[in-house]
Amino acid sequence: MNKSPRLAHASFIITGDGVVPDFWTSYFGVQPAIAVRKGDPIRRARGTVTAQRRTGVWGVSSESAVASDQLSPHLRYLKSSLGLPRADLRALVEQAGAKMRFFCFWVNDSGDRIPDVPPDIQSMMDALGGTIEIDEYQ
């Protein structure tokens, strides 16, 4: 039986030149899907270095954890997994000179799917100084 690809998933990402991945892993207590420092080497599959990372990135994804084609369950999973909101998060992100966002993958082949971002999650991210971005594919 083939699993068809999901039409939605989301990631919580912190980016910036001052991102220290080990700090964020410890802070949230979850293993990231991506954790790189600015200047880390970018390696090809055969091991050769092609360049250095232009910025630091720390992020987690809902892709393998949530079986839904809607965004709401993915965003709620990330909110719960990361213990959001956190009173000190905005200040910590600002001190690191970083930005945070929910980055949402959204397939809309039919042209009639509307992303379901819950108002409470939008309000939470606004209060934290973060954004919600939807990358839509048709």
C-alpha cells in the first residue's frame, strides 16, 4: 500500500546569524529537524564542501508526526511540542538577533483549499513577534 504525500505540514524555525542550535535544543527540550550555525559547511552527498551556511537555523517539523492535510493539527502539534507560548521566548529571540516563524507547506492543486490557521495561533505568534508563512503549491 502506497502512502500518498500529505497536502500540508508545518515547521517552527528560528533563524539568524547568532542562532546557537544547542541552546535552542536545550531550551525547547526537543530534537530539531535542522540545527546549523552560520558558517557551518554545506556538504554534498559525496562529502565535498560546497560553501558555508549564510545564517544559523534551528527548526522542528510536524511532517512525520501528524497525519493531516489541514494546517491546524500541524500547528497545534508544534505549539504543544514546544510548550508555546513561553514568556521569555520573544526576548531570547531578539537577544540572539534572530527571527522565528511557522513555515507552512500547503498543496492546493484544486485551487479551492483554504489554509486553516487558527486565530489563537496567529495571535500567539503576533504576541511573540513571530510570523506565519504559507508556501502554497498549485
